Amino acid sequence: MEKTKKKSFKMPTAFTVLIALIFVIGIITWFIPDVKSAKVSDLLMAPVSGFKSALDVSLFVLVLGGFLGVVTKTGALDAAIDTVVKKLNGKELYMIPILMFLISLGGTTYGMAEETIAFYALVTATMVAAGFDSLVAASTILLGSTTGVLGSTVNPFVVSSSMAALADSGIQINQSVVIIVGAISWITCYVLAAIFVMRYAKKVKANKEATLLTEEEQKAVFEKYGGEESESKEIVFTGKQKLVMVLFAVSFVIMIIGVIPWENFGITIFKNTDFLTGAPLGAWWFSDLSTWFFLIAIITGLVYGLKEHEIVSSFISGASDLMSVALIIAVARGISVVMSTTGLDMYILKAASQALQGTNSVLYTGFAYMVYLLLSFLIPSSSGLATVTMPIIGPLTQSLGLAPEVAVCILSGSCALINAVTPTSGVLMGGISIARIEYSTWLKYIWKIFLLLLVVHILILSAAMVIF
């Protein structure tokens, strides 16, 4: 007789986790008298309201998927990845710190986060072809962005938003302090994160069974991205495909140039570049990016010589591949909608600010960090968090004789770290979905480096609070 196999517990999908969170938060509001109790209709409408709120990001993801579908149809992406991996010839590990540094540089300077969704498919395919797994790919991108935003120096979404909110409260801060503390935090945490990812990558490269991915996840990754086995067939990198990859590279360079707020840094050379979307480079956001990638998808297809129906069908196929990602981002935003509708976010903020009064600098830093971790879970947007919280936390910090500049650094660090683990982060949930990683597997992988970065950053900020 055959032994009956026990059914192992399977973690619910990201959609189920997010919808469950919406209802849990809604139920919590029923037991707090000082907030507006969420109605059943509020909870049922939350995913749809979240989709409305995240429409620009979700549309960008779909158009990006369409663009990648057209590029994939040309075969240029596979040929380019094959060529790069073969040329690295044993030095693939060095891709990790280089990519992480470049992404973290974007994080510390202009808050690069949502934009990284554009890189998950390419980096995952490259890392898998190089003999690593999709966890290496996802953490290279996500921890790169996390350590950069954690150590924000001139990031306008954190620093500028916080400065503006503090100025409205009558507090002027010294930005050089933010830059110094941010830079120390950024480089220290980047080094720790890079070492963590590289150590795991080396283990997986040497022994495929060392991966934390489940068999089901490994199968999904192989079906989507292949692996080292795909290198056995000879791939020719044609002249047309090289031209497609030039367009591919240009498209992402323009994307990055488009979203960096150049005028905040006194750079005005892009002020007459509004002929594409009506907004100049440096003032682009997701609607502009969607327009840009839609245009470049058409140009790519025409340059390669695809027929009209091939361009359309490959665009639709690519967009459908990322449909689940777009919906995950929308449902995640629904949690924030419930929070703001009921006022639970402001209730927690006011209660926390009262608890912070009367603490010394070291206790204040640690406790404030924990408060901001909770608030960042509820309000994943760093600029939104700065706008809402700084008028309360800034004056409180100053009244205790402490540096409001360090409070800005607390905000940036907690917001960055929590978005690397919380299911309310559309970037996280969307990114690991592209990399074919279940949320439970991601938590199993990330928790050690998350705790290390948390402790190290609190220590850095505690020292800064004493010094400044």
C-alpha cells in the first residue's frame, strides 16, 4: 500500500494576504472609540479605491510589461544576457555589488523605489542565467534601493518634503547634517547588505540545493527565466538585436533622467524638454513614463522589423505577464485608503507622540524609530509620511532639545526598511511577484539582514542625536 502523503501548509497568495490585512485593520477600527469605524462598504471598496489611487503606477507596470514583451519578441534580451554572462566567465558575483551600488545611489539622491520595478525581469533573467536564483536578483534590487533610501542625503521625497513640513511649523533645519548622517548610514548599510547578498549568492552558485526557494518557486522561475541549462544552445547576437538593446538602454536612461527633480539641485538644462509628454525631464512621473515606454515599444518593434500584428500581440502578451503585479500594487494601496478614511493613521501618530515626551536622546531615537516603522507600515509613501508626521514629530523633537535633522533621518530609515518587508508595499509585492518569489519565502530570506540593518541604523542615529 502506498503511504498517504500529508498535505503541507501552503502560504496564501499575496492577494489573500493583502485583502486579509484590509479586513483586519478595518476590524481594529471598530474597537477604537477615537477613530471612525470602517464600514463594511469601506472594506469591500478598498481594493477598488486602491486601484484608483494607484492607477498611474499600475498602468506604468502594464505598459512596461508591454514594452518588455516587444523586446523579448526580438530575441535581443536573451542574446544580450547570454553574451554578458559568457563574457563575465566566473566573475558573475561582481554584478551584485555594482548593481546594488548604482540602485542605492538612486535611492539616496532621488528616492529610487517604484522605478525599480522596471528592472526586476531583466535582472532576474540575468542572475538566473549566471547560476544564481531569483532571491539574489530581487534582493540586489530591493536592498540596493532600501539602503539608498535609508541613507537619504538629498532625496526630495524624504528630505525636501520633511524640510517643507518643518518650515511650515517654524523649524529651519541644517541640511548638511542630514547629508552627513545620511551618507554614513547609506554607505554602512550598503556594505552590510552587499556582503549578505553576495554570501548567499556564492552558496547558491556552488550548490543549487542551498536555495531557499521552494520546488514550486524554482519551477516557476525556470519556466519564466530558464537557467544555466539554456546556455548550451548557441545564441547569435545580431546587428538588429544590438540596435534594439541600444534602444533598451536609452529607454531606461531617459526614465531615470526624467524622474530626477533636476531643478531642486539648481540644474535647468532640461526645462525645454516637454515636447514628448507636456512635462520636462525632471518633472516626469508615472503617466509620463507610461507614455515614454509605450512610444519606445513601438519604435523598437519598427526598428527590428516586426509586423504590426506582431508588435500589438507581443505588447499585449507582455502586459498580461505583469497584470498580477499591477493588481497587487493596487490592492496594497487599498490598505492605505482604509487607514486614511478611518483616521487610524493619525490616531496612532498622536498617541505615539505623547508617549515620546520626556525620554532621553538614546531612548527617544530607538522609540521614535519603532513608531516610524509602524507608521510606515500604515503609510508606505515617504513623502506622504513626511507631510503628515513632521509637523508633529519635528516640534516635539526640538522641544526635547534634540536635533530635528536626525528625526528626518529616522523617517527615511524606517520607511525604507519597513518597505523591504511589509505586504503593504506595492514595490515589494510587485517585485517579488515578477521574480516568482512567495512572500513567506522572502521573509525567511530577508529577516536576518533586516534586523542587522535596523540595529546598525538605530546605533548610528543614536550617536548622531547625541553629537548634534
